[in-house]
Amino acid sequence: MGINRQLFSVAVVAMLALTSGQALAQNKPAQKNQAQPAMNISQTVIKMRIADGVSLDDAVESMKLRGNTLNIKLVAELPLSKQVEAMTGKPMRRMEIYQFCDAITAKHMVDFSIDFAAYLPCRIALVEDDKQPGKGWLVMMDLNLLINAANLTPEMKAKAIEVRDTLESIMKAGANGEL
């Protein structure tokens, strides 16, 4: 269920960005029932392959350490593959969601617009490669879509960019096994 919400959130942001861009280009407001072009979901996320020699456990540990160093809180871990295995009795490739949050920035974003609550907390997924067991990917929503689609004040935009940069640093640390 968590992954479906994440994919839905990504799709909504991407559609907003596409619709807003089209409307602006045509100099008219976007319409809710307007047919949307097909979207390539991979264009709405940032993916990093976990480097050779870095185990999935090492990647997770590196992300946690980097988050702690950058003062962003790991607020939840969702072991989705374990839940699916418990429900189906069948083994599944590893899939986990790590949720990070800068509580003060989150508060300011929601104070600015309650709509931002739908994007909280920020998520990084660890997904084991389906063709190479033990290898994996780190995936998160491309926050640039949200940052560029929202009408943020300069101060809010700077904070959103800071969160984006922090999350990308966490992903890079995990992908490279940096401690």
C-alpha cells in the first residue's frame, strides 16, 4: 500500500508539472478533465544503482548515517517485501521504504499549503534488482518536479532545494556505501 501511495504521489506531481507547463505554454489555465499525454513514470524519479561491492545492508547503513550527519530524521522504515512474504508465504526480492523528514521544514511547507502534507515524509526506496539478486537500486521522487510546479516564496523554495539536496546526498551515500 505504501508503494502505491508513493507512485500515486509521483504521478500526481508529474501530471501537475505537465499540465501546468502545457497551460503556461498555451497561455490558458489547465483544465481538470483535459486529456493528458501518456507519461513515462521513470522521468519522475531519481534512481541510483548501488555500486558493486556495496551490499544492500551497507547501503541502508550508509543512508542512515548520512541522514544523521545531515540532521534529517529517519522517521520510518517499511519492510514491504517482508510483509508480502508473510501474506503470500512466497519469497520476494527485497523492497523497503525509508522515510526521512526535516520536521521544521515540513511544518513550514504545510503552513504554506496543506497540499504539501501529501508528500510528507520524503521517501527513498531500496529495491533489489529483479535480475541480479543482492544488487539493488535506490529510488525517490524527483523533487525538482514538485519544487518547479509549486508557486513557492524564495525562502520556501530555498528550503525545498536544501531538502532535495540532502536526500540526494543520502542516496549517493547509500549507493556508494559511504560512511
